[in-house]
Amino acid sequence: MIAPAGKLDHLSEDDICHLVDAFYVKVRIDPELAPIFARAIPGDWQPHLTRMYDFWSSVMLTTGRYKGNPVVKHVIMPGITPELFERWLALFDETCRELFDESIREAFRIKAERIA
């Protein structure tokens, strides 16, 4: 468990980076999502991960570091379907369950579902 139980205000930038990194490890080996992301990000993943650190920092910590619209970028990716967004959410929630207590996991789940 990364952040203390019931302490959403203790969610840190490091927690977010750890979540993003662990989640994208799963995405990159997922039989459904991996081929789509491999086509979209054929080389260095670090720029994408950095954008996702900024995105989730903006969403969860209201830092304002992310500028853009990730939903539009993902919707226009060839091969993306509503079912794959469901798969993405399931993997994301699974990763949150592994890393955080229930209150933090639930806060991420609510935000992720609204975004998807």
C-alpha cells in the first residue's frame, strides 16, 4: 500500500508515477491492448508516461500540469472500441487495487470512469 489508508490528501506525485508505470506494464502485455498501444507508441514510452504522470497529477492533485485532451487522442487510435475502454478501466482498477487503499482506489475509479 502506497498512500496511508483513508488519506487521499496524502496521495503523492511518486504514488501517481508508480501507478502509471505499473499500469502501463500491464497494458504493454495485455493481449487486447498491447497491439494497439504498440502501433501508437512504437519506440520510447517515456514521453507518453511523462504525459500520463502530468495528466493524473492534474486530475488527482489539481496541479494543472497537463494540457490537452487524452480522450480525443485515444478515441482516434485505430482499433480502439468501447469494449477496449472497458478493458483499460479493468486493468487500471486492478492496478489501483494492488497499490492503494479503498478510498484512494475509489477516487481513481470515479475519475477514470468519468474520463472514459
